[in-house]
Amino acid sequence: MKPLALAITAATMALASTASAAPASGFTTLSWGDSPKRVAALNTGYKMQYKFSDNLTYQGSPKSDLFMKLRTAAPYRYEFFKNGLYSVHMDLALFDSRQAHSQLNALLKYNTLKDEMVKQFGKPTSVVEHYTEGKPFFACIYDENCGMMGSSFTTATSNVTLFIAGSENGAEGALSVHVEELRDQ
């Protein structure tokens, strides 16, 4: 009886440690405060996009440690303040509004990823999902007076926001994730 009880206890502890090991940011090797040099070592095609005072923005494609193991349609955008990483932006999929199934595809991918995020991060802290029927979908979600598609999650270390964004001309849109260090307000 003791070996069985020991095996059950060990299995329970292994499951518990696996469940709690899920990173609060969605990444396994990136950490808030990492230097641009450290992040560069984890990427290919890494280059500076913008510099203003203590703010730096770099772009690169991760070699590994994809956010929630998801492939992206474009390089990640890394933002630093005083040489410390504080946010990462990813476009997961791009959509062309001239394609008949583009809106449906965007909504399907959004809902699928939102369900995955609920499993990893828990219940969303904010959900805003609406758009005006009869208006072009991607143009409508560009204009927040007409519609928005987004869910935000707050973890112990991060704010994670999943959203569909439309372009100014309404011809395209992107399914994106923005992960930002949780800081005192």
C-alpha cells in the first residue's frame, strides 16, 4: 500500500509542478528587464527600429521560445526602457479583407487563441468584442467607435492582450498579441 500511495503522491506533485511552471508571460527564456544584447542572442534578423531618449525598439525573429509556441506572420517587436525589456508585440496572422473568408478566419483564429490563453493565463480581466454589422469588418475594428475585438489577461508578471486590429484603409487586418511587464501604476 505504501508504494501505491508514494506513486500517487509523486504523480500529483509532478502534475502540480508542471501546472505552476507555465510562465506568467507566455515565454520560457525571455524575462522582463533583459538587455537588448541578451534578446539579440535569442533572435535572427535583429535590428534597431527606433531610439528616443531611454526608449529603444528592436525587431527580430526568435530562434526558439515562441510566445505560447505560436508562429508569427512578422518579426517580433521588442521594446526596452533604460536597456530593460518591458514589452513584446507579435502579429500572429495577417488578413486581406478582399478575401471572402478573411473575416471568418480572423474570428476563428482569435477565438481559438483566446481559449488557449484562458487555459494558460486564466479568466480574461477584460473582454471587448463587438463590431457594427453592415460595416466592413477590418475598417470597423480600426475605428473603435464602431467596433473592437480584444481580450486582456493579467498574470503575476504581465499584461497579455490579444486583439484583431484593422488598417486605416480597411483593406487588411492583423491578429496580434501584446505582452507587457506588469508595473505599479
